[in-house]
Amino acid sequence: MAEFPTPKDNAEWVLAFQQEARDIRAAFDQTYIPPLEPSELAKYIDHTNLGTELLAEDLDKLCDEAIKYGFATVCVRWHYISYCEQRLRGSSVGISIVVGFPEGTQRLQEKRAESIAGEHGGCTDLDIVLNRDLVRNYRYSEVYDELHNLRELDKIRPDGGHTKLKLIIETSQLTIPEVIVACVIARYARFDYVKTSTGMIGRGASIEDIRLMKFMARDKMKVKASGGIRDYNTAIAMIETGASRIGTSSGIKIMKEAVAAKEAREATDKDAEKAPDDTQPVGDDFPRLRKMEGEPQLLMKGPPFVQETIELEESEPLFESPTHWSGEY
């Protein structure tokens, strides 16, 4: 889908959202993803500890585990940047910090200060919490202005590099139209990811969230699943549905289960090699397809809301706007 010019006011944003919602009527394809090697899975994980009173030994443990397993990043609060940067120097592990955490209602100046600390401190990723109050009150231009302002901070990086920005939208606290709004604005603001949750409120990530967010990302952003991801099967399900990053404090447990899953697959393969090869695929049925019990391999078709959207009358608006709207606030 071609990107249109950035909307200039709230009224134009509503038109953009309505067009996006109509596009959701498209079908969701099934996808098979071969089992990931543990080393491949590790690259998806942001190894997370968002405690506010971490000791040096806590940070050492977090960073050393990330180096050992080859995680994508460690994810901490902004005032631990310097320590983690020194501990991780020379490794392939990046540093994610949270900005505006966990409420997202902080003033732009505060979010800028935390983001600048990250840009100058060697962060590779900034996980920025959406101001949901602005979304709920239809102040879409203000949401975009804030995100665009934070995106422009890349220009102050000492090394001239690109910091990955992830917008935490807290899906459990938003309606489906509000999730669409957040994803569309993040895309126009050139964010790199949309992220499900802070992990501090609500149910955390769901398969339905990932499907919707992946669709709305339009191949211009990626999706990070976070909140409640505590085991291997859940992590794999999120990745198979479209997540490109997993935020979790259970990274070590997930990796141990990934190793066990690999060993189980290998044992199954050896048993299959010894058995007579008298089973042939018939039609769409592939009985010899490797698949652990409880390990999802095929994506289901589109989320429940897709059919609901299809059944909406064309004249029924998905995005309500206040009756006093004049286009600007």
C-alpha cells in the first residue's frame, strides 16, 4: 500500500485511519515456519530487567547472560545505560531502554531527556511508551508531533547511527480502532517497531494483537511482543504470528526449553529414520511433518475482528470523532 502524505490535522488523520480499517478486509495467509535453532531464537529476545533498584551484581548477571546466549539486547531503565554499555562493550548485544515508562503521560521534554541520554549513552533501541490519553481524546496530531520529535533525535547521535524506536502501545488498554490509530501514527513517524505492552498492566501480548499489529505495520515496521511471555511455546507462537522481537524477563528459561525442544525433535527424527518409510503425503495432509506436541507450526487465519470488520456497513464509522471537532485542538 502506498503511503500518503502525512495528515496535517486531526480530521485528515481520521480519514487515514478509516482507509486503513477498510484495508483490513484483506485475507491473512497461513505460514509455516521451520523450528528455530536455539541460537536463532536468542536473536529475537530482549533480555529484560526493569527493576528500579538494581545492584551492580544484578546488571552483571543480566549482561553476562545476554552475552552467553547471544540475546539481541538487554532492556533496562535509562539510568543503567552507562554501566551496561561498559559491561557489554565488544559484544554483539545491544542496549534497549524504556522511555516514558510505564504510564507514557510524561511531558515531551521528559521523554526527550531520557531519549537523549540513550542516544548519547550508546543505546541501540529506545522503547517509548505511547501517551494513550492523547489517543483516547482524539488528539492525533499531538501524538504524531511527539513521536516525530523523538524520531528526529537520531540526528544528535555522536556516531551518526540509527537508533531503533519501538512504540509501546499497551494493547490490553486500547480498543481495536485505537490500536490501529497507534500503529498508523507510528508508521508515519518512521518508528521501527510497534510493541504490545509494558508488562506492568493488563494481560500482556496476545496472538490477536500480533496479527493486527503485523498487518498494520505494512512491512515498514516490525512488531515486538512483550508482557506475559514466560515459556518457549508462547515465544514461538508470537514469532510464528509475526513478532520480530520478544521482550521477556524469562529469557534463560525460554532458552533452556528451546534446547530441550531441539533434543526432542532430533530424537523424533532418529526414530523416524529407523521406521519403515511407508507413509506418503496425500493431498494437503503431510503426516511426516515434524511437529512437537504443543509447539505451534501453522498460523491460523485472520484475527476474530477481521470478519467483524467485513460485516460492518460501509457507512458505519470505525473511528468516532467528537462532535465539536473543528480539525484542530
